[in-house]
Amino acid sequence: MHNILVVDDEKDIRESLRGILEDEGYKVTLAESGEACLEQLRNRSSEVVLLDIWLPGIDGLETLEQIRQLQMEETPEVVMISGHGSIETAVKATKLGAFDFLEKPLSLERTLIVLKNALEAHKLRRENSEFKRHVQSKSVIVGDSVPMKALRQQIGIMAPTNGRVLIFGESGTGKELVTHAIHAHSLRKDNLFVEVNCAAIPEAWIDSELFGHRRGAMPGATGDKEGKFERANDGTLFLDEVGDMSLKTQSKVLRALDEQIFTRVGDDEPIRVDVRVIAATNKDLEEEISKGNFREDLFYRLNVIPFYVPPLRERKEDIPMLARHFLKEFSAAYSRRSREITDDAVEVLMRYSWPGNVRELRNVIERLVIMNPTVPKIERKHLPPLMHRESGKTTSGFSTLHQARAAYERDYILKKLDENHGNVTRTAEVLGLERSHLYRKMKTLGIAVKE
């Protein structure tokens, strides 16, 4: 139910509006003055304020100005109401941030339309704020080790440029995070960030995904499609796992990089774009070049500014900070109370080799938050058995061999699922199991398919 605050010094108007709006399904609160309006907003949130201009004490325009200065999580949309409106007043109200202007006597139809539009604007503004917070959270690089400090310094220097970037690093090290950080600090940050996982798209569709297609250009092409290059115009295009791109597609990407011009599949019309390209790979591209799997000229086009993201085992001093960062993140995400992780548990994390890098640590912490909803502290006994064995310590917290074996199986299957990006069929093949057998095993061990 939407919350509406009606501010008017005339009781009849307040009550009349309340009756009409409540009949439309809105929750309505009332205030008879600007001071009362501000007090209401300090104590409870409203999505829209219907605010009369002529009020005793501070008038509506001053009230509007003070609303904009309130420290609120969500600022409401304000619709001004006046029986003696003028163009000058309306212009001033708009400059102060008013959404719209209604004149008395109020038209019921127009009032409801303006209110609906104001609610939609408020919703869009809230979603935009949430999106920006999400983007910012994806671009925060956690860690005070020397490599991470150097990485942040590099980003600060080159992000405001248009130079192409090639990011090297093992799977799970945070290459995508670095890419988001570059975009967030670039001159293109207010434009789109578009991502393409070159390893996840079938060969037959990669050209269409990158450059778009015309209707009928290929089987299944039932309409025109905008490609990622076109969508990322004036923004940033991230080519993840670029080393898995076919030679045929590489030649088309090379031309698009050189000329910033391409054509859709099945079309001869050239499309010009202005795109900053960032690529990432977990392969040794120079070795791939020597094998004939990657074009040398494309490598040099992409490798204008090379970045190396070190594996977690080379910056273990960041593990305590990362673990506490993820613990806070997932406690909030799953509405769990904040908790600490003991020094003893951190010591085990520090001894582990982390073959899955930061992604593996993140998954482990998420699992700990989900599976231990009531514990006040994450202790060593809560950690997966695999980490105890690798750290040279005996596993504690299991009363039977069956429990310890089940915990190990669960951890091993989760690790393989993560390595295969959650693809159950591919994971079953790696484990040498029938797909149905793996599903039953996952159900028995309490593993959701999305994990």
C-alpha cells in the first residue's frame, strides 16, 4: 500500500482528500502545517506529499525546500497545491524540486493521474538508487595487501582514459570486480556497462550476440536483435573469457575495434559506435597465439593496458578482511544478525590454499551464513572439513564418521558445481555420475540446484 501525506490548513480539504485517496487504496496521513509535515516525515516515510502552498507559519515553498534538506533514506515526490497559483510560483516550485503543480479547486481525475505519475517517478528513483548501490558494491576492491593497493592505484590512473584494458588472472580472482571498478571510475560511468561471457555462448550465436542480427538471418532469428557492441555505445563493453573466442569471431572483433564500425548478421548497413572495450582471460594468450588459437593482432589491440589480478594464495593477508566483508554482506542479504568470525577460524582460512580464489572464499562464507543461522560466532568447527585437513588440523564437531563423510561430499560437490558455474549436467560428467544420481545426492545433502 502506497503512503501519501496530505498537507493543507483547511480541514475540509484534508478530510476530503483522505476519503478519496483511501477509496483508491492508498494509506493517507494528514498534516495541517509545514512544521507538522516535516515532523511527520522525520518519523515515518511517505512516497508522495500533496503540499498546499499557502500555510500558516512556514509556507509550502519553504516546507518543500526543507523537505529536500531532510536526511531521509527515500525523499518523497512533492506535488504542490494552490488556489492562487501563478506561473512564477509554479516555476519556483519546480526549481525547488516539486514533481507537479495542482490548482484548486482540485480536479479528481487530474489529481489521481498526477498522484499515479508521482508514485511511478518515486519507484523509478528508488530503483535507480538501488541499482547504483548495487553497482558500487560490485566495484569495491577489498584488501590492504601490496598487490591490491597497487591495483587500486593503477585503476585510479587509467580509469578516466579510453584505453583498452586486458585483465589476466585465474578463475575466481575478481577480474569482473576490477572491470566494474574501472567503469565506475571512468568518464563513461553514467552509461551502460555491458558484459559478454565468450565461453558461455554457443559458437553459432556468438556473432549475433556481439553484433546483432536481422530477422531471418539464421535459424531462430524471428526478429531484429541489437548486439552487445551496439548496446554498449558510449559505455563499456566487457569481453569475459576472451581467450575462448573462435578465430572467425576474433577477426570481426578486430575490425570493430579498429574502426568502431560493424554490421549486424544478415545486414550490410554499417553501424558506428563509441565503445570502450575491457577484456579478461584466465588463459596465457601468448601461449594460445603460439598454438594458433588466438590472433596476435587482436592481442595487441586489446593489451593496451594490461592488468594482473593475483590469486588469493599470493595475498593471504587479505583473507581476514575479505572473510569479514563477506560475512557482513551475507548476514545483511539473508536478514541474519551480524556476527563475528573467531581468530581460530581465520587461522584455518589462512592455511587453506584457495584453488577457487576469492570466489571460493565468498561461497564458503555464504554457506556458513545460510547453514548456521543462530550461532553468535563462526568458529573453526563450522568450517568445511577440506579446510581442516589442508591446514593440518583434525576435524572437530562431527560425532560420527557418516556426518564427516557427508560434510566432505557436500563440500566437494559444491566446489565442483562452482567450477562448472552451477551446470549440473557438466558437474555430473566431471564427477563420473549420472545426472539423476547427482540430483538425488544433492537433495540428500541439502544442496539447492542454484548453488
